[in-house]
Amino acid sequence: MESISVALCTYNGEEFLPKQLDSIKQQTKPIHELVVCDDGSRDATIEILEKFRQSVNFPVIIHRNSNNLGSSKNFEQCLQKCSGEIIFLCDQDDVWMPNKVEIMTAYFQAHSNQDAVFSNAQIIDQRGLKTGNTSFNQIEFNQLAQAKWIAGGSFEILLKGYVVTGATMAIRKHCLPNLLPVPEIIPELIHDGWMALMLAINNQIGFIAEPLIQYREHESQQVGLKAKNQPVSLMDRFTRSRNDKLLRIQKKHADAKALYQYINALPNVPIDVIHKLQHRFEFYAMRAQLPSNRLLRIVPIYKFALVGAYKNLEGGKWWRPILGDLFE
């Protein structure tokens, strides 16, 4: 039986932490250790953890940072301090379903070629009440996208946007040396997004469609689903200034270029992955450099639309950015 660690990062978490800890304690399949990295809490977080340590029969290892690292770097070090063969990432403000560990470890046993797995999540509000939504619904990871993922399209899906929620993720420890530390390529590409993207290169990350945590949305959370950029409405596209539009596209262009250059320099990356990154970079380069003359925009836009770039890279209502590129 593979050993199981939980990597929990905390920061001023006294309000919701007790419920999360209790949900870990109540798992149908017990864990072997809980490793906590606290990022300088000034509330009762440490006292809550110390009390919890006395109530369980597995080790609770508490590390207190001397300097505030921030969520992503704190998770990096927490993962590396875990000794378990399978490591569950854990946020301080969620609640695990009782069978989360059991289901996810069973997934690893059934899929020896997979190094990580993430699950769906039930969204709850600050009071712990269900919103009626799930994370898969919120990020539009629908049945069509799930089928594409299973068919080997996970890397392409992740290039399009945020899909893997770290709080729902478990990973095999042996692959961490190939994933960490997280390079500082794009500020928004933090630990969970980077690890998922790298594992997707060789289709080594799977998913479970069942919600295995209650994911809490609240005003003080540092990162998460609420941090997603709101989509640009059709009205916005025709009322905002061209400079506002270009700033957004230029950011995507710069990010796509940086990611392409970084991964292209890595060893043993499949050529089709490099081609996808290059195509994405060229797509956003085209969009960022469209001329002011609308007639001169038609040919480059048509060429990329013809090969499905807008549909594959923008997703959702992909025809909207086409209209925006043509007329804004």
C-alpha cells in the first residue's frame, strides 16, 4: 500500500481551518502524515493545528516560515517536505468529502501511467452553503472537453485556460523533481497550473468527474476560481477603446512567447507540443499586431480562423474575438 501525505498550506486560516482538518480526520481511508507549512499566521491557526495534532494518530508536522513566501512558493516547499508516495494538495478553507482519499488512491492504483489526478468540486459560499454550482461547470470543463482530455488533448485544453484546481489535486511524489521549482515565466502560472501543464505534455494527469471536495469561495481567499478574469462581453468589445483591447492581447502575446521559448528549451519535449506552443504564440502575435485599417485585417484573421485557431485557443464563444479583431 502506497503511503499518503497531505500538503496543507495555511495563512491566517482560523475561520475555516477546523472544518477542513476535521474532514481530513474523518476520511474512510486514513492518511499517513499531514505536513503543514504556515506562511506567518498572526491569528489562532497554529493553536488550532497543535490541538488537532493531539487528536489524531498520524504525524502532523508543522513548519513555520520565517518569511512570507506567498501561496505558490509555500506549496512548493510543502510538497517537497512530504514523505508520502502520493501527496494530496490541501487548502485551509475547503471541506473534503469523506471518501476523497479512498477514491483518488483507487484511481492511482487503476492508472499506473498517471502521475496526478484532480477532481470536480462542489462550490460553497463563505457560510458553507452550497451554491448549486461545481468547479467543472464554472470553468466550462464539460463532457466535450472531458472527452478531448481523455483522448489525449489535455495539454491543448490547459493552454486555453485554467482547469486544474490545486485543492482537488493529488500527485505522485516521484515526479516532483521534474516539476519544481515553478519557473517565473508568467505571474499567473502558479504551482498547480504549472504542474498540470507539464504533466499534460505526456498525458500523465487524469481527472475524476465526481466532486470530492467542497470548494469555498470567500472574499479573503488568495487564489482560486474567483480569481479568474471575467470574459469580455460583446458589448465591451464595441465600447472599450482599441488600446484597452490591445493591452489584453499584448499580454497574451508576451505570455505565449515566454512559455514557448521556455518549454522549447527543455529536453525531450514532443515536437507536436512545441508546434502547438509556436502556433499559439504566432496566433497572439498576429492579433497583437493587427493594423488600424480594418480591410487589411481580413486576410490574417481569415487564415487563423480557417485552421481553427480562434476556436481551439479562445474556446467558448470564439466568434466574438473574431468580430472584435475585425471591427474594434
